Amino acid sequence: MTTRSLLAHTSRRLPLLRTSSALVVALLLFGLAPFAAAADGAPVASPARPSTVEGTVSKVTGPILDLIEGGIQIDVTNATITGGDDRLANPLPWSGILVGARVVAQVTVPDALLPVVPPPPLAATSVVVFQTRAGELSGTIQSVDVAGGKFTMLFHTVSTNASTKWSGGGPNGAVKGIGDLSAGMFAIVAVVNSGGLLATSVEAYGVTPPELFAFRGAVQTITSTAWTIAGRVVQVDSDTKIVGDPKVGDIVDVLARVHNPPPGSLAPSYLVAVSITKAPAITPPGPGRATEFDGIVESIPAAPTANGAPLGHWKISSRDVIVNGLTKLDASIVVGTAVHVKGSFLMTSGTGGSLFSMQFVASEIRKK
């Protein structure tokens, strides 16, 4: 029985329903309250409103996705689909959603006093997709078949499709597709097994990866010497800056340094974190509010290393500004520098008993 129909039945018996504060919060958050009541106590239909569903895709039938082991179906035909693993959140085709992906969907539920059996697929208006991956490969690209959308590395063929995410830089500039790959480039490839190895993301570089690179992901394990974040093992040392007290399950922004083995060595490359910064938790699928302003830098936290970026909470003209590993910073910004700041207000879990709070996260800080 749905929450709406349960309330409908109980409202006839208890005109003055005593509802706990937790339930009121839940009803407000999920769009199930308030609803009006007629003079006889029967509920009055309210307009259809968006609700959310989160789950792992267990089956794909065209634009119909089975979630929660087939317990719920959603129809993404007319939905705006974005990639949660993509920092730019570029629109995705629904054909790029794979079994095993985790999705957060905003759905519209038609107002009905009685449940429909069997329930139809819920119409999704927006979907955030966190693609699954079975593993990760890193090594030198051996050959590229641009026409076939494939390349080989580690003596295995890796296919790509329209939903493959591309990043890195090659001899001809930024890597935006398979046409930018060439034999001899170094690549870090997230793959799934879809009748063969299929790349969900390809990060490729001219010969070796850059000294520094940034990524975002969920913390999976934490030890005194290494963290596992989004499937990557990142070593930590006494110079690593940990910001925001992240725990297992939190989303973090990582700025890492790549350590490559000597030429001819069979040892793999490894990552050492310069900083691990807890990311503000965005309530999907609503976007942050982008804004920009001018101000004077009043305080800056200590830098993680001698040449590293000062991450954490900055104070700019009395405003609290969060700087993370993805923030673009001009060099030589010090206390007293006049700057232009761009960023977004993001919703985060509140402190001190509050449900939510808003934090301003800078995407870039430039000197004026």
C-alpha cells in the first residue's frame, strides 16, 4: 500500500492524525505532504509532483529500466540524463545506460487514490547515472581501430560506444574520442564485461600521465597508508592534506601525484594523494545555483605541500568559500589579493541539528 493510500485510510478514522516530526520531514522531502481534506475527512486529489527513485539497473528493455531487482520500473524516454561520474555532467543517451549502473531518477507520479496493479513504469523527468565498472586497466595502447571504435592494450581488445567518457591529452590536444588515440599512448581505462571489454571511461596521455591529476569518487576503504576511492587505490603520507574529515561512503575530490616506475621496470604506476577533500553532497537531480562575485581574500588555509594548492575553507570578503582539488586558481594569490570568484551554492548535510545547509564551492578564483 502506498503512503498516500495509507494516509487516505487512516484520515477517515483519525481526523486529528498525530504525526511525528520525523514523518513530517520525510513527507516534505519526498513531496507527499501537504494534502487537503474535504469536510467529510476524505483526501482531495493534489497535482502530480516529482518524487525520486534510486537503485541499481538490473534489466534494460529499450528506455524502460528495471531497478531494485525488478521491483520498480522507470521510463526514461523523455528524461534528461546526465552522468554523475562526469564532472561536466554532459547529457547522455538512454541507450548508454548499462545493467549494473546506479541511477537516481526524478519521477512524476500521477495522482491516484488507489494503487494500480500491476504498477506501470514511472515516467522519469531527469536521471543521474553513475556507471558501473568491473575493473580498471592501465598501460600502453598497442593499436587503434578508429572505424571499429576499438583499441588494444595488454593484448586485449577494448570497445567503446557513445556513452564512453574521454579525458586526457595527446599529441593533437585534448582526448575527446577514439580518433584522438594512437599507439604508444598511456591510458587508464574503466571497463565492464559486455560481451567483451567495454570502456566506460578512457583517460589517455601522450606517453605517460601528467604529474598531477584530479578525480571525484566515493570512499570505499581507509587505512593508515592507502585509501580506495572509486575503485582506485591512492596512497597517503604525512604530506597528504585531508579536508572535511571524510569517511567511508563520502564523495571526495582527490588531487593525486602519479609516480611512474623506472624505464624497463615491470612495477605498475601508483598514486599518492596530495589532497583528499570531502565534497559537498548534492541532492540529485537538482543543480547547484551558479554565481560569481568580486572580493578581497581575507584568509587562506595552509597549502598541503610547498607547491600545492591551499585547499579547504577560504574567507573572501566575509564569505566562506570552499576550494577543492578541481578549483582553478591563479598563481600567487595571497591574503589581501583582489579576486573574481565563480562557483555554485550546493546543498550539504547540516550540522548542529539542522537538516541541510548551503555551501559555496568555487570552480575558479582569478586575480583581478
